[in-house]
Amino acid sequence: MESTEAPVFIDRSNPLDRTAAMHGVFVYSLQQALALARKCGDEPRAAAYSRRLEQMAAAGREAFYDPPRAVCVSGPTRQISWATQAWMVLSGILTKDEGARAFRALREVPDAVHPGAPYLYHYVAEAMLQCGLKQDALELIASYWGGMVKAGADTFWEVYDPANAMLSPYDNVLVNSYCHAWSCTPAYLLRPRVGPQPEGGQSWPQPAFSRPYLPVRHTGAREWYPLLRTLSRTRARAAHGEP
């Protein structure tokens, strides 16, 4: 669903076909609008939203769900991506069980388009939680956001690709944000969605890092991240006239 007139932001990923994910975002947003209309007592508008929501959900399921493969696809090439599965789950187009099967089916799709930045990784983790895949979500958070910590981060970055330290949507890594709000959402997911740590001195299940399908590919590129972070901070201090 690319457009030359307006950006369609789903992820920092050029290969990603956004058609199905954008449909999921629309259905998800319409659900929130319906809840708000009901909360405000606007029944005519709520009824209209409800009818449109039913139509859009049914159309999305027919267009994007591939039952034999147990995943959702997107675009003319029927691309399989993490973004598509996440938004089909969060929108409710896939049931909880179907969503869990879709994430597990990605193990068998080595060319599935992976997330490109923390923004989408958040929605993947949230969708896993919605499917009941709590351990998978915890492993993803520990592997991806933990990868930033291991790379030297003390704040979470706008863009992080374990395989490409020089990735930047602005054509210069020094312009990237190295303390970015949308990259900090595990702080939310680990509270109301995952819940408090068990009582009795126990802790959350520790990630085993054994899931071969987790979309995190760490390489030696991480050694560049502390340098990039230092350069970014130097740039920020100079902009404020600080030594």
C-alpha cells in the first residue's frame, strides 16, 4: 500500500509490502473508534463503525489469510512478513489460535521479511502476548532490546539492526535518535501485558535464546554501536554549546 502522496509508516524496512499490515492498522483503529463512540453514547456512529468494522475484517481475512500455509500474506507476490502477522493478530482478523500458528509457521519461512526497527518489534512482541505466546515475547524482548544493551546502549535507539550498525533512514547514522520514545515500549509490555514477577522470590522465565525463528540476527557489527553512540552525544553537546 505504498503511495507517492502520503507516507505509509509500518516499519523501517524497504522490502516490506505494507498492504496487509496497513489494513490491519485500519481495522485496529476502527475498533478503538467504535469503543470511543460507545463510551460517548453516540449510538448512530457506533452502529456505522460496527458495520464497517465487520466488512473490513471479513475482507481482510479473505484477501490476506492463507489457511494452507497458516500465515497471512501481502501484496501481489504474497509476501510473508512479521509485520503482516503482527497486525493481523492485533486487529483481531486472526483468532488467538490462528495467530499463534502463524508465528510458529514463520519458522519454516526463512525469507520472511523481518522487522527493521524497535517500532515494529514492539507490535510483534505485543501480538505474541495477545496470542498467548508469553515465553516467545519475553525471548524476543531479551534478545532484541538486550542486544542493544550488550552493544553499549544505556538508552534505546530509534534504529537498531544487529546485522547493520550503519543503518539510518536519514542516510547518516549521526542523525539517528539514540534515546527514542517508541523504542522503549518493553517498559510497558513488561508491566500490564506480561504482569508482575511471580511471588515467592521467583522471577520471569529466563530466555533460552533457543528459538530459531526469532527475527534477530546478531553479527560482529555490534562493535560499532558504542562509537556511534559517543559520536551522537558529542554532536548533541556541540549543538547546545557544551564542551
